[in-house]
Amino acid sequence: MLKTKIAVFVSGGGTNLQALIDARKNGVISSGKITLVISNNPDAYALKRAEKAGIKTMVISKKDCGTQKIFEDNLLMALKNNGIEMIILAGFMCILSENFTSQYPERIINVHPSLIPSFCGKGFYGIKVHEAALAKGVKVTGATVHFVNDIPDGGRIIKQKAVYVEEGDTPEILQKRVMEQAEWQILPEAAEEVAKKIMEGKEI
């Protein structure tokens, strides 16, 4: 069977992308193949990670495109030209509109560094999520992998994993623990789950 062709969208360092690349090597992801990495940021270190792994890269800058529509049209053209069947958002800092997400229903997944519905939605990204969790005094946080629709962090949940907040945690320490104990585990697992269903032509 032909493996599901996956594109990963990135904006920064690419630690989640690296977790996916490693999971492919280790056999955690066996039904899908990352064939394209797209970044909106030409300086993203994630691009170097992809190149090192022999994965095709592209830069599509929203700033250079001028409008959301042109930006998304360029993304869609790149996906179509490369036969992409599934998209993983791995630290992608651009919100995608319904015009885009409706083209890939239940085929775009994202990892968010909290237990949705806590600390999610507009304005909650990166370190801000962990700052909010600590400010609230929660004892348990974690990560969620969900399908992407036109509502930020609003799609159906695929996987979640809890992580304990420890005394003396700073946002940076908590961020690292959530990545290591949750994000890097459940993102590859969810990717495999969805890729397998696409590959086998099953209902997602």
C-alpha cells in the first residue's frame, strides 16, 4: 500500500518536526511519509532539520504574499503539486481560514500545549499557554492533538496526555516538560492513527 503523503507546516525551531522525523525512523509512524515541509518563516531552524532528513522544503511567506487569500492559495497549490493527503501543524504560527481548512476536512492535525478546552483558542500559543496555566495555579496540564477547523483549537480531539505541574516551575521549565512528556509522544501517535486511516481508505 502507498503510504499517506504528509506535509508538515512549521514556523520556528522544529522540535515537534524532529519528533515526527524520529518517529518515522523508529517505526512509530509507518503508514505515512513526510514528503514536504513548508515554513512561513525563511529563518526557521525547522527547515534545516528537514533538509538534514532529506525532506523537500518550501518557504511561503504570508508577508510576501500580501493577503491571506494569496497566502492560502499558494499553500494549496504547493500541497496539490506534491500530492499531499494530510497536513500536520507543528508550531505553525499562522491561523488558517475556513477556505483553507475546508479543503482538507479531518486531514489537518495540530498539537497544542494544554489539555483543551483549557488555555486554548485565540491568543494562546507557545509560552503564553504555560504562563496562563501557572498563573491559574493548575496542578495538571498537558498536550492535545486535535483536528483543525476554522476555529482556533476548535477541532475534534484525537489524543491527550496529562503532565503534572511541579513546585518551582517556570513557564520555560513547564514548556520543556510538556514537550518531552506529552507533545513528542502523542503527536507521532496521532499522526500514525490518521495516516493509517487515510492509507486504508477508512472513515476518520
